[in-house]
Amino acid sequence: MLHTIRRLLTGTMLVTAIGTGMLVTPQAASAAGEAATVQVGSILQVRSAPSLSAWVVGTVRNQQRVTVRCSVVGTTVRGRVRTTNVWDRLSAGHYLPHAYIRTTRPVPRCAAASPQAVPVKTKPASSVFVKIGTIRTTDGSVNVRTAPSTSGAVRGTLANGAKVSLVCGVVGDNVAGTVRTTTQWDRITSGLYVSHAYVVTPTLTLCKGSTTSPTTSVTVTPARFLAAAVPGAQSGWREYGVPPSVTIAQAILESGWGRSGLSTTDRNYFGIKCFNGKYGTLANGCHVYKTNECTKAGNCFVTTATFRTYASMAHSFRDHGNFLRVNSRYKPAFAYTRSANKFIWNVWKAGYATDPNYYTKITGIMAANKLYQYDTWK
């Protein structure tokens, strides 16, 4: 469920700090690559980019042998072998977290791609003022899009530390990134766009013909989100026993502070699906979305998934409590309805999310946003 929701998010949900890497000086990797062994409990997901939020394109098993070409910096992962922000690039161009990989020799760092020249029409020197920005991301590569929107077509990516030539800024979709949360998008000299949420740059001028008025609905700020979320979360605890702080933190992570397409369109903050057309007593219908799914063999395909729709945020939050209560796999968690950390630990251990850092992320959100104050038994 969590992986599907990530594909529907319109903004980055949570920033993971970069830890100490284990990269060696860039050098030419051998044609055959470095032999490595996977060290994981059962299976390890192969991803399209060096980030836990990137597409899952396959899996590898414990003790499976893989060939690593080179390494890059990405999301920090705590694995069986080590805790590191290093990710290993496989021969197919996909990635595995180095936290689960054992090699006999250091893996060379991937060489940065050579910048490609972009032909431009000759203009007077004073007509265009180019400013150089620097990409700052702990969420993997940043997408370059055809429009200032998370729904714009992706035309490339920029790695952490990459330099980018910018000419002006426009207002578009709100994005929560590594540097800031903002509706500003920066136009590149090629005419494409990158979210200002991931760019450190001097002040840019407004692009000619654009306005400062957002093209989307009123920005959902954290304060507004919490004000709307607390009543439903507390109602969910009184009815089903899920600590309010847990419900709110999961909603923040899984809906990106209420900015995901699923939450803004259908008020579904947890990705709860319809089953055989049934949506229970708290939802008011079903909505079909296109999603990407992958088999354990690594075969990916486009399919559809049907998600519940709600009349209000409170109904979604209450249904989240009901969902956990009626699923027997989460029964151990309900021995800790007055202990938020123990409750979410048992939910995670029961298989709610495959992300090895899910428990840490949720408790981190609860602490950072002082969500424990909303636990009504205190």
C-alpha cells in the first residue's frame, strides 16, 4: 500500500539526512564490474534511482550474486552490512542500497555525466541573465520537467551537487523538498523546469508573462493540515484505539502533508483500497487510478488500482483506525493503544510497510511536530 501511494504523491514527503558515505575516488570501473553478494533477510528491492521513494523495478534474494558497476550518493539506509548513503548502480542502470551489499574490493564512484550543449538562438547579451543554481537533494535525483508541475513530463534528472543554468522563475505546484517547501519552479535555459524546492540559487526574476498567483488550490501548510487532522485522529482513537499521534504522522508521511493527488482529490490520506468494489461504511465510493506494479521477478507493468474516496478528512482518518483494527495481523499493536511508539513499532513489524526506516520516520515526525500532545488519554 505504501509503495503505491508514493507514486501518487505530488510532493516529497520526508527529507532523510545524508550520512557518512563509503565512496572511493572516482575511477574507471572494470568492464565486468565488481562482484558483490546481497546480505538481506529475505528479498531486497531494486530501484530506478538511489532513493527509497524511487520506482521498484525488481528484487534480489539473500546471498544472490550481483555485478556492481559503480556507486552514487542517495538516501541513507540502515541495512544488515552497514548504515550508509551509498547506493550501487547495477549493469542495467538500476540501484541497490550499499547497506545490504558485501564486496571484496571498494566500489568506484560513478563518474558524473558530461553536460550536453543546448543550442540556443542568438540574443543580445543584455536580454537574458543566466544565474547558476546548485541542486541539493537527499531524495535521489531531481526530475527536470516540461512544465512547472509534478505532472509535467520528465525530460531528465539532476543529481545532488549538479550545477544548472537558470533564467527565471514561475509559480506552479507546491513541492516539499530538501531546501524548502515552495510553489516556485525555476526555468532552465533549455526551457524546461526544476522545482525550486531542491535548488540553491541567487534570487531569480519572474518569467515574462507569468504571475505570482498559484495555479493550484490554497497551499496546505503544516499548521492547516494539523488543525484539520486532529479531530478525526482523536475520533479514530476513541472508536478504534489507534493513538492520534500515530494516525497523524502516518497521514503526513503517506500523503505528503495532504498534498498527494489521492488526498487532494479523494480525501484518502492512507491509500486504503476498495476490495471487489466494496468500500465499507466510512468511505463514499471508489476511484480508479493508473499505477505501476512489479512482480518479484522484476517484471514491471502498468495496471489500475481502485482507492476509496471520502467525504471528509475525518472519515479517512476514522477508516484508517478501522482498517488496522479489523486486520488480524495488526492485533499485537492494540496491546499498546496508550503507547504511540510501541503501537507503530508493532504495526510496522506486522508488515504495514517494507521500508526498513518506516518506524524511524514515523516516530521522527511525531517528535519533530510534537504530535504526542494530541494523544487524548494524557
